[in-house]
Amino acid sequence: MVDEQPMVRHGFALSIGEICPGTRVLEAGSLDEALDIGRKTPELALVLYDPGPQRGEEAEASGGAIVGLRRLKETLGEVPVLILTNSDEVADIVDSVRMGARGYVLKTSPPEVLEHAISLALSGDVFLPLPRAVLNGALSEGPRGNDDILDRLTDRQRDVFELLLAGHSNKEIARGLGVLEGTVKVHVRAIMQKLGVRNRTQVAVVAARNGCFNGEG
């Protein structure tokens, strides 16, 4: 758990311990400390990283959030990294997943969201908070090609698409729609083919670029 604020860091460490009983949670107050822990801990399973300010002068002075994420990925290799932050800017989310983050969790989220994100990251999937709340504010200039994207999808594929953007696993989507998990996999593959992408992260990036779910309806 990497966060420069000791009380916040420790609070999240306790929460992680409750989410994953029996897990040993190591705390780091800086990126350099986290990198040192990573080098000394080959059994490390997951990193939750608050990069601090994402953009602006303060971020530039600290080397930038993306630079920190890049250094973590270079040092830790395949160890998944979850970004834990206060920034809900779509550009920050997209930049982070492009750099290899396994998920992006807002500190204002309820505990069950963190639990879900950790579960997805450890299973090799990606958690993104892209629908509605984030896109509604950050893409307020209006959709850019959203209708074109949705017009490519069938009604059922649109249902899967929205749940996919919400970060749900195939099993959760199947349960929510009352269909078989295999059916969801078929829909996901079809959505990717229609959008010209190869994975769930790229689906989210295309959705963000095109202003999908810009409203509350």
C-alpha cells in the first residue's frame, strides 16, 4: 500500500487485511520506498499506489504519476498495480491503463468497490470506474461519436457493453442479465470485433474517447 499520508495509508492497509484475511500488507510512504520493498519481496502479489497529484505543476514537480507507474512496472514486472486516487479525470484513467495499471479506484468509493477491484486485478482483469459518474462530468463537452458506437451493437450487446464498462466480470454480467457465462463471452468477443479492439481495456479507452454514457439515463 503506497500513500504518502500515514493515517490514510494505514487505514487502507487495515481495509485490505479485512478484504483478504491472512494477507500480509506492507506500507510505503513514497515511490522509492515502494520500489525498495518490491525488490526485497519476490512474493509480492499486488500494489495499491496513490501517485499523488495527477496533473499540473505539483505533479510535474514530483515527476508525474505516469512516471511513477512506469517505474513500478519496470521494477515489479508482472505484479499488478491498482491506482488508488482522488482524481476522477478520464484522461488520468486512460493514461494509467495504457501504462499498464490493472485498475483505477477512487478513494471516495465504498469498500465493496475496492474489494471488487482487488479481485479483478488478482484474476488478471482490469477495473475501471468509467460509466456515468466519471464520464458525466469529465466529458461534459458532449459525446463524440457515441451514437456511432452504440449503433454498431445489438440491444443485448449494449447491455453487456455498459456492464463491461462498469468493470464487471463475465460471470457477474451473466448473473446480472440472467444468461450463461459462455453467452456473455460470445457477446464480449463480438463487441471487441465491432469496435476494432483486442481486450477489455481497449474497449474502455474507445468508450472514454467517444463520450459513452455521458448522461444519467
